Amino acid sequence: MSWPADITPARPELRGRSLLTLQRHTPADVAAILDLADELKGRERPWPQLLAGRVIGLIFERPSTRTRVSFESGIARLGGSPVTLHSRDLQLGRGETIEDTGKVLGRMLDALVLRTGAHETLEELDAAAAVPVINGLTHAHHPCQALADAMTLRERFGDLQGLPVAWVGDGNNVCVSLLIVGALTGMRITAATPPGYEPPAEVVEWADATGRQLGGAARATHDPTEAASGAAAIYTDTWVSMGDEEEAAARRASFEPFQLDDAMLDSAGPNAVALHCLPAHHGEEITYDVLHGRRSAVWDQAENRLHAQAALLAHALA
Ligand code: CP
Ligand code: NVA
């Protein structure tokens, strides 16, 4: 299938590619996805039918609002058909293995998106299915979120090279994926977490070494004030991710000094924005006023899931 003449041609390196983490993608891969996402967002509907005739499976082992609806909407707008599958309705829920499930679904569908807990489950699906597999969130990574985050920051600030970005809160899946996309776009990211909740040291080291080639950097601290100072954006996420529920009380106690409120935003750069991947817990990791205030980029961030993932799939399948 060829692209309409007015759409940026697909990047051959992205064709047929899975996305488990962005760590094996290059800065040019990320730029190509974001450029197409911008084109789709700026385009009058209807969108070019880049996924006409393609059927894409979305498997959810955990709940989702944004990931599910943005994929379903983006696929439909590009002329493809989504098939949403909840694990409780699949034989997966009765003990069929992910390997066997992947082998079968890969013969019927053109790509698979999976939201699951263990990252290894996603890797097993990718190894078994003969089609591109996309990470719709694991406990370790959330790369689709990171693409929308980078798109949102580009919209606000233009070039991302050298952009100071603070993460405050849990060094979780969203933090890890931000560090990775930040390295591939040259952001300078400081991740502030309580002791014991740092992002994995190997990810910070990789992001710092990779990011430095583009004028970026990555480092971890335990001081939210230091991270926020002078930042162009302050990003936070829930203190209790899916799968961490048993630790909820201890986490809430540890994370209290890391709340993103107006005072923290005031200490950032003059045009600083607040980021949150959602769902938010008002009065915990972010105040209602910041989330819904004039310095919030959160709603653009959520919308951009649609454009970024549509671009990702178009590059992989068109
Ligand atoms: N941010 C995000 O992934 O949201 P959902 O859990 O609603 O998909
Ligand atoms: N860190 C959160 C993100 C939800 C979109 C979680 O994993 O639950």
C-alpha cells in the first residue's frame, strides 16, 4: 500500500517493528513517529486510510481508559478495525498460555497491543506472534505514553534538545519510559523519588549516556525541590501503580512530600507546565487546581495518545 502523496513516507526502519520499549529505537525513529503524529493531528478529518483492511488486536489484562480508546479510535480513523480482547473473556483467562495465544492471534490479526503486568509476558507474546507487538503498558514500561509525552512537550516548547524536565514521585513504568524517550530526544531529565522508589539505575545510566549525544542528560535525586527548580515541565503519576496495591499505605506516607502543587510549579521555569499520564488521584500526587489549572498540559497529553499511537501503527503497517 502506498502513502497518499501529501503524507510523509513511512520510515522503512519502522515497518513491521514491535515496540516493547523504545530503547532499541533511534532518535530518527522517534522523530518520524512524532512528525507523522503532528501531521495527523493537524489534518482535517477524515484521516488518510493508512490502515485500510488491517485488523489489530488489543489485549487487556488490566483496566484502561486512554490506551484502549485512543488505539480503537486511531485505528478506526485510519480505516482499520480494532478487536478489543479482555483476558477474562479469552481462554488466556482459563490458563491458555500467552505463547499459544500469540501464535494463534498472529495468524488472524495484523498487529497486537498488550497491556499486562510482567514485562516478560509481553516479550513472550512478541516471540510467539508473527506480527508487530506493541506495549500497551507493563509494570516496567509504558512507551506509548512516552511518545504522547514527547509530542506534547514538542508542541509546547518546540525542540526538545536540552529541555529541562522534572519527574517527581514514583520511579515507575511511566518514569522509565520518559527517561528513555527523553534520551532519544535530548531532554535533560531529573527524576526525584523517595529512597527505595528510584527508577532502575541501569535505565538512568543508559538514558544519561544516550541523551548526552543529543545535549540531554538523566539523573536521579531524592529532592523534589531540586528537580523542580527551573524545569520546563514537572511530571508526576500515581503513587500506587496497578500491581502495587498491597503497598498502598506505605507508599502514600513516603510520597507525601512529592505532591505536585502550585508551589512546586511556581519554583519551576516561568512557562512551566504540569504533566500527568492519568488517571490522577486529586490531592495525592497532584492537586485538583494544578491538574485543571492554566499550567496543565495534561489534557493535551491524553489527546496526543490518539495521534502518537496512530502514527506508530501507520509506520509499522502501512
Ligand atoms: N495513561 C494511561 O495509560 O491511561 P489508561 O490506563 O486509562 O490507559
Ligand atoms: N504507573 C501507572 C500508569 C497507569 C497508566 C500504572 O502502572 O498503574
